[in-house]
Amino acid sequence: MKTLFASITTPGYRRSRLIRRLLALTLLLIAGVSALSSRGRPVVTTTHDIAVGTILTASDVTTVRAPADVIPPTALADPTLAIGTAAVVGLGEGQMLTQTTVTGEGLFHEDDTMVPIRLADPAIAPLLEHGLLIDVVATDGAVVATGARVVVASKDDPGTVLIALPPQAAHTVAAASLAHGLTVVLAGR
């Protein structure tokens, strides 16, 4: 102990070597603590490109760690929450899954087809939420389709709504949207 004290108090090569070693050890400890604290939180991501409407399976998703400051508040952390849901938008490989990029489980059937519709009155779109049951009506009063599910009401294009229907009804809605203005009615079923 006396030699250590003498090395610190006496100027020279030994003192500078000891100071360099203590500084290196301090920096190493700081780097270790920093690396451990920045490991991030788990987040569910895609393992490959996924098309709109694809029902997600265990092979489509994986969990990675990401820094907390880049994870959106609605990101999914548990892969079991993503399995069985459908992609609302096209997803790229490695993309984080959020509550708004996938549907809730059971919102529509695997054989349903998604179709976008432009509403005659865009002010209705903010009233629509993911999963609502709606009927599609033409502006002339004709009922075009019943029992559709809202997949997503676009925030970027506030008059467009993506809905899920059986294939034949989806074709009817798509054709009607070319000939008539469309609106929706909240269904109470």
C-alpha cells in the first residue's frame, strides 16, 4: 500500500502509468455500463416482405431488441399478439409491427378480400375505427354490401377506408365505387 501511495504522490513514469491505467479501467467500466443499459426493449419485426392481407404466422415474425427511443408506443413486444392477425399495409423485411399495421385477431376471415373505398363524405372517416362492422351504401340509397369490417381508416388520405368483405361482395363494392359515391352505415349486428 505504501508503494501505491508513493507512486501516486511522486511525479514520474510510475505515476503517469498508474493514472493511465486507472483512466483506462474507468473508461472500460463506463463503456460496459453503457452497453448493458442500451440493449433496448424487445419488439416484434417481420422476417421477410409481407403483402397486404397476409395472415401472419410464427415464421413471419421474430423478436429483436431495439433502443427504446426508436420504438413507437403502439409497437408489439410479444410475437403471440401478431400471430393470426393480418397485415393492413405492405410490410418490409425487418419492419416493426404496431397495432395499426396489423388487424386484431379474428377481425376478418382468411378468405375475406380487402377493398379500399373513397367515401362521398370524407368527414365520416374519422368516426370509423379498426374492426367496426359497417354496411356500404351508394349515394342513390342502394345497399351495396352488408357486414363489412373496417380494416383501417386512412389518416393520410382522410376519405379512404380499407374494408374486408367476402370476395364476391368486395368485387361488387369495387365496381360500385367506380359508378357511384359510397358511404357507410354502422351496423348493429
